[in-house]
Amino acid sequence: MRFYTSLPKLGTGEPFKSWLFQVARNCCVDELRRRHRYAIHFSQLEVENCDGELSALSDIPDPGPLPEELMERHDLQLHLQQAIESLPPKFRSVVVLRYASQLSFSEIGKVLCMPEATAKTYFHRAKVLLRKILGAQAQTTYV
């Protein structure tokens, strides 16, 4: 149903496979968000039963990440997003299409109207720049 309702958004020059993938990806993301909203972690469950005794749940560790891990992950995502935004536009678009949209270099070339080899070259140059940018950010963070 989602594909049918999203059909008017398909551009005539846009590859069908990448559009189909994007619609499917968005459906999956929506479902994961919906499930996460109703998820109950072990830490949210009652540890004592009605008699005041500890339940068996107190022996089961919470599989969720620790607050420190969440903060580190958030910081890393923030630094990576800033680094990607600082890339030149031609490199940034290739990186976003490769990682966020999971497109092949051939599909990236079609979307950006460039040869596949150029898309690969831009991607590898962008990775070198990202390493430099993230390395510089790491040095300024810890100094």
C-alpha cells in the first residue's frame, strides 16, 4: 500500500530501484520507531513483587546501553555529522547516497549524472577528508 501511495513522488528521471528502496527503508524506520515507543526495558519493570520479595527479574541484567555509552554514541554521531557537513558538496552528496541511501556507485553515478568511476573517486577522496577532519576534531577534544 505504501508503494502505491508513494508512486506520485517517483520522478521520471529517478531510478525505480533506488526509489523502491527508499520507500521500503522509510517503512522499516517507521515500524522500528513505532516498536521502540512501546518497548519495555528490564530496568522499567518492577523489581519487587506484591509481597515485598525480590523477583527473578532483579537477576536479569538490562541489555540496553549504559548512559555513558549512549552519550558517547551521540557525541560520535554529532562529530560525524559535522564532518560530513563540512565536506565539499560533490563529496558530501556521494557519501550521503552511499551510506544513508545504500546506493551502489553505479546508482550514485546515475542520480548525480556522473560516471561510476567518478562517484568512486569522490567517495574515496571524501573518506580521506573525513579521516583528517575527525582526527583534527579528536585532537581538539582531548587537548
